[in-house]
Amino acid sequence: MQRLLRPRLEMPRLGLPAFRRRILVRGVFLLLALATVVLSVVVLKEEKERAWHSYQHGFVRSQAEVMARLRHPSGQLALLNAGHQAQDITPLTPLLLPYAAIDFDDQNKSQQAVEMAGCAVQYPDQSSVCVAVGNNPYAGGFIYVVGSFYAGALAARERGALALQDVHRARITLEMRGATHRWIAPYEAMAARGGSTAARGRLAGFVDSGAPQLNLRARPVRDFRGWLWQNGHCRDLADRMPECLRRTFYSIRLPVELFREALFHKGTRPVWPPEDLDHMQVRVEMLAPGGDATPPLFDSNAPGARLAASLSDISRALQPGEQVQIRRLDAEGSTPIALKGPDPQVEPTAPWLIRLIGWLPLTAPDTRTAAPEGLDLLDTPTGHYGVRFIGNLRGVEQGLAAVATRMSWYLGAMLTAIALAWMLIEVGLIRRVTALTRRAAAVSYNVQPGHTGPRLGDLDVSDLRGPDELGILAGGLADLLQRVKDDTQREQLRARQERDMWHAVGHEIMSPLQSLMVLHSNPEDPSRRYVQRMQQAVHVLYGTASPAEALQAADLPQGRLDLDAFLRHVAANAHFADIADVVYEGSTQGPVIVRADEFALEDVATHILRNATRHRPAGTPIRLTLAASASTASATLHNQGSTIAEDLLERIFELGVTAPGTPARPGDREHRGQGLFVAKTYMAKMGGAISAHNTADGVAFTLTFQRLG
């Protein structure tokens, strides 16, 4: 702690050449770290341009793919039936086809039309059905039902037969505008073509009354047309049994009188498709021979149905974050259809990296800072649509930021390695070189004439010792400094001993000189001048150092002293020391013999009386009293005046401590706080003690002695 509190040694100013090597090493590390950061930023900027170029090309490809899908029949089907996507799949709702009609009489054409449009709803048992209307109102206003299911050998109805439970048949239910329409269509076989094993026939449609057989007067519905085809291959190729399951296709056209009435109503323009198309419900059942307890071969209301083609399929062609807005151009107030690409994958990214990437400029001439957009026109049989594509540049930046966040760990590791290497060199080499340079410069500076001081030995380089070159150099300098330090300490010790000795001598001479000044107070007295010269010389010696060690080392003779007589002598002769009104109240006990030295005790009394006369009011006495017991005796010196603060009652006997506001007598230079310290030291050497305490009107000092018989 003492070392830390010392003032710093005088150091010379070192020029720039002394720091050249350190500046060079530190500059190299700073440039290395800066180059690493700049390289990372440049690479990030180039990656941003590449990513932006790649995204622009991908945006164009996405636009072309989306337009190709929208122009395909399946895309047009999804666009024309965009409002149906939020509804449940079953019961089925008729869809609006991108065709005017379906050639339902031809299996291949009807199947191809359904597959291209993608309107078929798929079921877990590999069955399918498409319920739709054509986009041309003048094609007759029919509902088309085209699908397939698996069935065994078909049981056909003989022409004119009324019973239906023993044949395969189709039952179709249509609910629209609060009414329910049902048709029952038994299968009627037709001759196979060219010896083929495939079966085919038509479905004759009758109004379904719910009875197990047809009415005798029942006639087929004129505009109801249906066909049934079954191929000759078993579902399981290894199964060759006649009753194996084979795929069966059907194509049915349902006549809807309400559609026909609206189309051919005079004076009104037909509205197509019907506004309530999405509220119509169609149920298709394919029944096997048997009663009502026999489960149907196919039921369109069966669970597990999967949605036909929708706009969500088209949105998969979009890149993450991209949007497509489709608005019908020939219909005012139409609600635009919005498609969105998949949500961008959320990866941990640093916010500052996103801001940095957004701030990096794009220098290529064909790059843009705004998100790309595209416009296109789509023509369909039902109208014209404007298609607007909106890119997502933010997604590119976020994706790049996610990659940069992962790579930032490597950058951080590189910078950490550079920092650690710099720290090792800084602490293990540069710091030691700096310390050794400064201390060597201090040694060189302080040994110059006019700069050498007693603190030269405080220089220490022993902490820089080591087995390397710097350590050996520091060790040699430390040995030289140690010798200088030893010589300096010996010289300082000798000087301090001499100073303490002269100070102690001067302090002890000052009290008798004060008495001599009182005895020779007449200015005309020739002796007064010589006494003043002695005082001046002693003041010079007295002010050079502390007398603490000298007083502690002093020896006092152990004598016998009559304390009563001593106090009477002090009171009678105090005026010779310029201390007036000292009163001894006397003792009735006779002589009181104590262990004390007369001259040392006189110095103690003089110091206490001088302290008392400084603090007492003018004209008030200083009273001396004596008290004795069988083993001790005590003398009390009491003066009126201000009291001593409680926290100073013990500390006023320490060297250099004086009470705040202590008045100075004429002729005194300053209060050094040494008088009471000398008094306490002398009393301790005589085996006594001194204490101070406050009274009601002042302060009292008590001297306690060992009483002798």
C-alpha cells in the first residue's frame, strides 16, 4: 500500500522512435482484423448480388410456370371455381368446367376431359367422380357426372324388366333451390365390340320414386343420358377369377329443367354459371345387385374424399413470400383472387445482419433495389383476367441473413483468434518491453547530474525476470538497481537518524530558552539578543524532522520526587515561563513521594500549562490539585474555557494532533502537536500515565504516578 501511495518517479519523455516497433505490431494486428471484416462484407455484398440475380431469374420462371398452369384446363378449372375452395368436399358441388360441354358418349373423350381439367374427386378406394357443368349456357344446361369405381361382373337389366334389385344401377340425387331430384339408372348391357372381354352399356335414367321396382308406366327421362364401361383386366393382375374386381367407368348427363327454363326464357339474358351453383349438392351412388341392406359399390358422400384441382396447387409454383393477384377485367367490382407462395422458413438471424444486407448497394447495372413485379393477361372462355406477380426481395435478404448468421460464427472465431494472438504478444512481449524501456529510461534520466534523487532506488524491474532474452536483460538491470537501492536506503537511514537527533535536542532546549526569554525580557538586556539567536538556531534544527523515534529511544533516570513540593514549585515559578495565574491549592497529607524525574516532569508540566493558557479565558487561573492513595498519586491541572471534542480526548496525545481552532500566542510560529505527545512519552517512561477529560467549565489533565513509601 505504501508503494502505491508513493508519487511516481520522474520519467523522461520518450520520442516516437521508442514506440515504433510497438506501433508497427499493433498496426499489423489491427489491419489484419480490419481486412477480415472488410473481406466478409465484400463477400456478403457479392452474395447479395448473386442471390438477387438468381431470384430475378427464378421470379421469371415462377411467373411463366404459373401462367402455364393457369392456361391449362386444370388451372382454369381452379380459377373458375375459386370460391368453392372454402367449402366442404362432400356433398359434392358442381364445378364450372373450362369446356363448353363434355362428350359424355365417348369414354376416352370424357375421361380425357376430366383428367385434363383435374375436376375428379379422389377417394381412398381409388374411386373418383367429377360433377361439373359446362361454361357455355347454350350447350343445354346439363350437369355432367363422370367417374370410375371397382366392381365385379356387371348384372344388366333386360329391356322392359321392372325389378331393379338384381341389377347394377346408379342412383343420383340433386338438391337445389329447396327441391330434391332423384334418378335411378339401371345398367343395360350392349354387345361387346370385336370379341373384347370388356363390358359396356347404357344407364337408362328413370325418376326415382324410392320403390324397389319401376312402375309399370315408368318411362326413361328423355334428356337423361348415361354410359357404363368396364375393362377386362382384374384389379389384381394375379387374380383370374371371373368375379374379380375391374375398373368401371361411367359418364352421365343430368338434365336440369330449371337451367333450361332460365336459358330459354324470353326477354332475359341468361346468367351463367348460375349464381347458386355452389349451393347445389349432388350425391352419386353405384349400387350392386341386392336390397337396400347391400352397401353401395361407390358413394360420393363417403369419407376421405380429396379435393380436386385448386389454386393452392398453383401457388406451390411460387417461391417463398411471392404473391399473385388475379382480377377479372370484364367485371366491375370483382374481388381479386390472391395466391401466396409458401411461408419463408424462419431461421435464427441477427437483426444487425439484416440491416447490413439491406444497406449494401447493388452495383450491377441490371439490378434493382425494389421487389420485382410482373403483369400478364389470361384469356378464358368465361372472361379475361389480369394477373399481377409480386416478388419478395425481403425473403432474399432474410435467407442471405440466415446464411450469414451461421457464417458469422466462423468470422467471430477468426477475430477471436486474432485478438488472442494479439493479447498474448501484448502481454507476453510488448508490455514487458514497454515496462523495461520506461524503467531503463528512468534509470538513465535519474542518474544524470541535476536529476539524481533519494528515490532512485525505488525503481524495480524484478517482476520482469524470466528465462528469455528480455528476462535476462531485466534480471541484470534488477541486480544493478538493487545495489543502488541498498546504498540509498543506508544513506537515508543515516540522514534520518541525524535529523531526529538534532530535532530531539532542539525540542528539549526550547523550553529552557523560553524561560530565559522571560528572565531577560528587557529589550536593553544584552543577553536577550544571544538568547534570541539561540532560539533561531534551535528553530532551524527543530523544524527539520519528527522527534518521535528520538524521544522513544531516550532514557530517563528513575528518581524519587516529592510531588507536593514539586507542584508548589511549579505554581511559584510559572510566571518565569510567561504562564500567569497558576494556583496550587495545596495538600494536607504532607510529602507525597512518587517515582519521577524532576526535569522530565517539569517539561511535562510546562507543556500542559502552555496548552491550558492557550485555551483559558484571559484572567482565569489554572488550578493544580493533588490526590493520593496507598499506591498511586495524581496531580490534576484544570483550566476554564472550551472543552475538547469527545473523539479527540485520546488522540490529542498523538504526534501532530491539535484541537481545531487552537489560538496562537504572540511569538509562537505554529502548533506542531508535539507538546502533549512529549508529555505522554515522558510519563510512560516514568511509569506513569496522563489523561484528559472535560469538566463543567473547562478541561482537566490528570498525571498519575506510582507512589513510593
